[in-house]
Amino acid sequence: MRKGVTVWFTGLPCSGKTTIADKVALNLKNRGLKVERLDGDIVRKELTSDLGFSKEDRNKNIEGITFVAKLLTRNDVIVLATFISPYIQRRQQTREEIGEFVEVYVKASVEECIKRDVKGMYKKAMDGKIKNFTGVDDPYEEPVNPEIVLDTEVETVQESVEKVLNYLEKKGYL
């Protein structure tokens, strides 16, 4: 029996977290593995729509997700979580609570993320229409020592997916 793990994709908005995690999930499901996707946009819409984007609300959001991911992980599910989760301390708390945890830093410059922003969120933030937007008027604290770094400005989506899968295989999760 394989043990569960939470693979935590963190990075700026539009860095590629969801795109890569969705492809990893498809690969794992095609192998017959138990996989759950926890995505920031969906969780905010379905579970935590009452929370804003202050530091306190962001931490409360991640606290709840951590609880769900921990339950799934201990039931031998591979959890692919895609959250900006901008604060190092909160990510470290999540790591400690879950235990079986892999941090994936999806790295892209603000300039590149702006180019990829099909929803126009960065423009709205720069125009002052969205407050506390990570990368514009709210900080993103880059991971100090993530297990995996995906540089989406130089890697293809498939190369990034392969890096994640190879790491999970090497560590015995697959």
C-alpha cells in the first residue's frame, strides 16, 4: 500500500501552479492512484468565500486547507494543492502538521505572470481595483528550501510535470 503525500504548489498568481498540478493529477489518475486536487480558486469559491485577502484571512484559509490535506494524506491519498500561500511561516506550519509533504515552488517573475494573466487581475491590482494582491501590493515570500523548483519561464509544462513525477517516484510515493 502506498502512503499519502501532500504536494504543495506555491507561487505567484499565474505562475503555472494549476496547469502543472492538473497534468500531474491526470497522470496519477491514469496510473490508478487516489488523487485529490485542492485549488485556491475553487476552495475560495466553495468553502471560504467569507474570507478576504488580509494576512489573517489568507492564513485562516490555508489553515483550513491544511486540515483537509492532512486528513486525505493520512488516508493514503496523493493531494495536489495549488495555493499562492505567500507566507513562509504558514507553509512551514502546514508542512509540520501534514508530515508527508513536498513543497513545489512554481517560479516565474511578476513580469511573466502579468503576460499570462488572462483574467486581467494584475492590471486591476495595479490600477488599485484589487487590494492586497500578491506580487503587486502584497508580498510573496519565496520558499527557502523547497523540494522542487519549477522555473516555468524556461521549462515547458511537460518538463515541469516530469520533474514532479520523477521526484515522487524517487521518494517512493509512486
